[in-house]
Amino acid sequence: MSAFIVAIAGPSGSGKSLFAQTLREEVSRDAPDVGLVHIREDSYYRDQTDLSLAEREKVNYDHPKAIEQDLLAEHLNRLRAGEAVQAPVYDYAVHTRSDETERLEPAPLIIVEGILLLTNAALREAFDVCFFMDTPLDICLLRRIDRDVRERGRTLESVLRQYEDSVRPMYHEFIAPSARHADMLITRGGRNRVALEIVRGHLLALQMGVARR
């Protein structure tokens, strides 16, 4: 079984997760007999058990080196070849990987989301189509504050400090330039209904084609 692999990239807070989750739900609803896997690049943040918690908190998580991109590329290629993989599980509370892993089974359609997906040549080679969420940075910041404070127990001060020290600079250095590798730019975030319909229809057609191989 050969998979069709979709990348959804863009800055933190741009609507990637909402867009990917909506696609997953709607494609699964309309083609329930065809399998789908949803992978988050965040799961591949490097193991940091050799560092203290204080040291982990100082890591630049928006730099490509923070993510084990080669392992993600390897897993995508193995899934495409029909092999199951044991994906890492990241624990945001302690800033390192959990001892647990998640078994991912091969499927006809694989959706991958993450901020740095298009910065890595090996990953780009693994993708069949790439989308980039083109959302203004001020909106991204507001969404990031809401998510990190509400879901990850962060303080407003720490979120703003990280944004100024690493998130914004890394966006301009790595993430924004990577948009040139996208096949389509998606504006207005994860609730862009027109973009969802276009992408969903395209993926359904491709997914059904892959399923018939």
C-alpha cells in the first residue's frame, strides 16, 4: 500500500491543528472505509532527559534543530512502504519525550502538521502535497497565549518572553521563508471554509485513487 502524504505547515497559532483536525474528521466521514493517520511534528521534539528542567526551559523550540526531523522523515517513508512505526510522545509539562510511544499503522492518507515541516529537504521529499497556513503574526500570538496559558499551564509573562526571544525571530528566519515550498497558501486560519472544501475534495479524490491501487 502506497500512502499519500500531506503537509500542513505554518507558524504556531496559525490554525494548523484546527485545519488538520477538520480535514481528518470530514475525510473520514465521507470515506469511512479508507484509513487515515494524523501526525504532529511536535511529537518529534528531541529527547532531553539528559538536561535539567531549568535547562529544558531555555531550549529554542522554534529552531529546526529542536526537532528530530530525520526520524520523522524515516517514519513517513516506512509508513508509505506499508510498515508500522513507534512514534514518540512528547510531554509538554516536562519539556521532553514520554517513556511511552504511539504505534502508527500504515494508511492510504497521512496528514502531518507542524511549524518547521517545510524547512527540511528530506521531509519535503516525503510529502506529496504541501499547504502553508498564512496567518498574521498578531493573530498567531493571541491564539498562542490562549492555548499555552489555558492548556499548558504557562504564565502570560513566559509566553510573551518566549515569543520575543525565539518564536518571532525563528518565524522570520526559518518558517516564513519555507512557505515558498508550499503548493498552496491558506489564509484566514483553520476555519477557512472555502479552502477546507477545496482541499477536502482534492484529498478525497486522491485518497480514493490510492485505495483502489
